Amino acid sequence: MKIALIRKNYSPYGGAENYLRLVAQGLKAKGHDVHIFSAGNWPEKSGYVHRVRTIKKPSFLSNMLFALNVRNALKMEYFDCVFSFERISFRPIRDRVSNRVYRAGDGCHREWLDKRKTIESFLKKLSFTLNPHHLTLLYLEKQCLLNSEAIIANSMMVKKDIIRHYSIPDEKIKVIYNGVDFQRFQPVEKEKKSALKKFFGIKEDKVILFVGTDFKRKGLSTLLKAVSFLDTKDKKIVVAGKKESSQYLSVARQLGIDKNIIFWGAEQEIEKLYSIADVFVLPTIYDPFSNATFEAMASGLPVVTTSYNGASELIENGVQGFIIDNPLDTDTFAEKISIALLQAEDMGRKARIKAEDYSIEKAVDNIIKVISGHGK
């Protein structure tokens, strides 16, 4: 098949971008002709990339221009399938493409706005109904969902959100959990863990890892408050994803744990951080399917996260980690982090076993069934 993959931007640290790259490699390995349409600068090894013009700001105009220009670019040649990782309007290309599939990897934007209302001020909540950025995304989301032939959700949570907000038929949405690269993400021996910790200058016995670029959405404040309830003399918190934030460093100082935290910044070789960690914590208020959660499980780490993380569907509460219903419940997070650290070896082993059921190869096979029309 000749397949067009759509993603507006590229970042070497982006979960969706890295997953698209893995999917592209898997499709190419099975003999398919893969083309990427994007406004971003993808690495050469990603494959054949069609550059789609847009502007950076304002964001609403950037998104709308990308959707219009990618539509025009797709009209230039025939594809057996357009497989979009982006909200675009499929309507103008319905007659030129055999199959149109949307992967709702960014979740349901309408649901995300509802979740944000739980942590935002009144004026911020009011802006959601007026901000052209959100209005544009909601318009594109609706058009994309209605005009695609099939939708791939990366969790049952996202599928239910789409059905609830847009009345999409159940049978149109297929749940395919993200696969993971088991060669890159795997448990390490105690000796290697100790050597890496020494190399990175970490003297503490236990390392609590948080990975995410959106500190507010991912719940970093909740993690810091929860850790402050613990005995921190032998614990280090590693926060990876973006550079140090004065706001959160100030919170850490107020809580008396600023000496226990490392703001690691962006890390392309993120597997090194999983190797030195003992538990992975993500108190997110909304995550369609956190790739970092799954990478941590594959690396043999217990996970403490929320039920608002689609990846939590692959965690048995108390077995591979813990699932907490209230993302702001710092007391429960502190309790579960403490237990996970005590049972890290056993829980981490079970987390790896669970992750092994979801290889990237299996995910690609399931994707091919949908984009070829056999998964309907």
C-alpha cells in the first residue's frame, strides 16, 4: 500500500512523533510505501517527507493553514490510505483516497478542556469558549472524526470520550494500545543501575522519576507535595522533559525538598533515566496514553499514575503499580509511592511482563488491519 502519515510538527522528544516514526519503520519493514506529510524537520532516516507550509503563530491560524495545505498536498497524488496523527478535515479528499484513518493519539480535545476546568481559574475556564485556538481544534476534531472511515484510539478511555462527546458509532473506533521498543527499554542489573547513578552523581538510594514537558497537566505539583510527606533523606526526584522551572523550584523550596530534586531537562536517551529510577510517577490530569508510562513498565519500573492516564488500563492496581482516581490526592500518592518503592523489584518485574504483551510489531500488525480495511 501507498500510505500517507500526517503529523504537523516534529520534536525528538515528542511521544506522538516518536511513535509515528516507529509505526513508519514497521510499515516500511512490511514493504509498504510510506510518506510523511509535516511542517516539521524530520530526520532523514524517517523516510520520504513532504514539507507542508504553515506559520508558527498564531496557533489557531497555524493549525488551520496546515489542515488546508496538507489537503492540497494530498490531492497531488493518489494514496491507498491517509493515516493521520493530526486533526484534519478528511472531507475534501474523500473521493481520492481508498481509506481515511484518524489516530486520536492526542485524545479528545473537548474532554481535555473539561478536565482542565478542574484546575483552572474562572477567567481561564471562560476563555476556553472564546479562544480561537480551542475553537479551531474543536472544529477540526469534529470534521476529522465524522469524515474518517475508521478511528484508532490508543486507549478505551479515549474511545469512550469520543463516543460521549461526538456520538461516533462504537464499531468505527478501534482501540490499539501503543507498542514499545523492548530492545531500547528493558530492565538493567543492579550493578549497572548503581554504576549509572554514580556516573550521574546521584548518591541517594531511591530515585523517583517524572517525565513530561507539560508540568501542569502531568501533575508535577502533586508529585512534589506527595514526596514532601515522605522521609526524603535517601530519595532523589528526577524531573525530565524540559528545563528547570522557577515556579516548580520555588514550590520545592517551600516544601523543603529543593535539595532532593533534579530538573534534568530534555533527554533524547531517556532509557538512561529509566535505568537509574526505582519508581515512575505521573499524577496526570489527562493523558490519552502516556508513552513514558509504558516505557517505564518495559524498563521494569512500577508505575504510580492516575485513572485519567489511558496507559493505566494496562496496570493492575497493586500489581504493576497503583492507579489513583483523584490526580490531586497528594496523601494517596505519598502512600502509594512509598509502597511501590518498598516493592519495586517485584512490581517492576511484573510491569515488564505485562508490557511484553504489547510490542510495537503487534501494534503495527493491528494498524495494518485497520488501514487496509480488514479491521472493520
